[in-house]
Amino acid sequence: MCLRKKESTLRQFVKIKNNVSLLFRKYSQFIKFGLVGFSNTLISYVTYALLVYLDVYYQIANIVAFTISSLSGFVLNRSWVFDGKNGHIVKQLLKYYLVYGSSLILSLVLTYIWIELVGVNKYLPPIINLIITVPYNYLLNKVWAFRMHKGTANVVPDGEFLDAGNANT
């Protein structure tokens, strides 16, 4: 009886492990983007909070925090998340900063709304804004800034390689 219970538990564990592995392979790019984003958010938020604590105007603190965290984000997104090492670095950098610059403007507007119009504590808007800016940044980086061009390899969500010229993603 005890042996059957152990076998059943082991089968359940293996099934869960396989499902987690399948989910990771299917969504690995988004998961990696999330991990890079989490580290950048941590860097950005600590910088923002420290500057606000030091009585730096919150919008200036937001800009400085963005600037510091975005460069590491570019390097990690280019080399690890979107595998854009074969792309033209200057074009990717310009597109990346256009995406993140527009995201910064969006964040500044939202931060103003949260603090000045809604009355939210000035430490919370950078966290609230993530609900909008994370999907915005992911999609624009994936489909535009780090998009692979014809004749280069690209990875589809399920982990299979295909020719970017024939990809419908």
C-alpha cells in the first residue's frame, strides 16, 4: 500500500515537472523578459526611491532611474531574451530607446496622473505603471526593436527554430 502511494506521488511529481518544463519552453522568451524586467525594475525603483528620499523632484528621479536601468536592459534583452546578437546593434539600440523613451513618456504621464490627480502616494506609481508598461515594452521590443530579418534564424515560442523569412510570428 505504501509503495503504491509513493509511486503515485512520484508520477504526479513527474507530471508536474513535465508540465512546468513544457510551459517554460513555450513561454521562455516572455519569462526571460520578465526576469530582465524584474532586475531592471529593482534597479530603477531603488534609484527612484533613493532620489525621492533625497528630495529630488519625483519626475527627475523617474528619468534618472529609467536611464540607469535601461542600458542593462538593452544588453540583456539583446543578448539573452531576443537573441538579437546578429542584428545591427546601432539600429537595435535606437529602436530600443525609442520604445523605452515612449514608455518613459507614458510612465511620466501616468505618474503625474497617479500623484497629482488621483492622490496616490508618490512611492507607488512606478509599481502601478508596470501593469501597462511591461506588456507595451515586451510587444514593441519583440515585434520591432529586436525583430529578426529575412535570412536569420529566429526562435518561435515552442522552442523550434525556423527561417525568419518564412516565419509567421
